[in-house]
Amino acid sequence: MKKTGRIILTSIIIIAVSSTVILSIIRASSSRELIKGIEAGGIEVTEEVIPTVKVYVTGEVMQPGIVEIEVGSTILDAVNACGGFTESASSNINLVYALEKNVTLIIKTKNDGGGAEVIEKPGDAVIVDTENGLIDGKININHAESDALCLLPGVGEKTALDIIAYREQNGPFIMIEDIMEVPGIKESKFSKIKEYICTE
């Protein structure tokens, strides 16, 4: 009787192990088929587009410039993207302040009273950075690269590239009004950006 019981128990264990192995093989096979289906175009896979903002970071950071970060990223994220703070940077800054749109971020020194200034309109800032085409708070449309042009109200990457392509084909803009010769920039858009651009 005991021997029969052991045989039955052994049989049950063998069946259970076999079932587990078979299920594993089926799952692995299904996964391979799913991967093959994706590779063959049987299943459409779409990548999630993460919205970003462009921030011009200047002042007491190691590498001032324009950085692109995710919407809702913090001042600390923007500063870290520029190599971190200098030794003279203020420590009186709300590092978790969320950046939701294209802005200018100025990190002040301890001697200037400290803190950081977030400026939404390019024309409100006094910035001298000829390398990026930003002069006295205005963007030089004859020299600015795409990242700087995208700081202008209503100007996205496509329009920025159109501006660059136009000046490369036709030479520099003589007056700021000449930017309306660029496809996609009419009077309504020009009225929004005219306070923030210059040609020299």
C-alpha cells in the first residue's frame, strides 16, 4: 500500500513538473511570435512623445546656454544640464520650481542678493551672448540658431529652420520686417515677435 502511494505521489509530481515546463514553452513561444509580429509590422508600436521646453540658462552656471528639458522639470534640472552652479552662485534658490514653458533663467550671485530670476518674455531680459544670437534681450535673426529662435513667442522648430534657410539663401535680413518674407510668418506672428528681435 505504501509503495502504491509513493508511486501515485511520484506520478503527480512528474505531471506537475511536466505541466510547468510545457506552460513555460508555450509562453516563450507566444512571446517570440509576438516579437516576430511586431518586427514584421503586424502590431503598430507608437512611441510616447514627451513634451519639452527650451530654457536659456545664464548667470552663475558652469556652461551657460540653451537646454531642452521635459515640461515640469525643475530649476535644478536645468542648472545640472548646464554643468551645475559656479562657486559664486546663490544658495537661496527654490530648486524644485517647475519650468512649464520656454523661459530665460538667470542664476544670481550671493553678492547680488541671491536667488534666481525666471523670465518668460525674451524682451524682458538683458542678455549679452553673441554666440547664441542673443543681444541685449533681443534675438538677432541674422545669427541666432534654431534653439534661440524657438524662444520667440509662437516660433517652433519648423519656423526657426525656415528662418535660417531663408537667410542662407537670400542673405541677412536688413530690417526686422523682412522676416515676414519667410513662409509662415505673416503680420499676426510678426506683431508677437517684433519686440524681441533685431538684425544687428
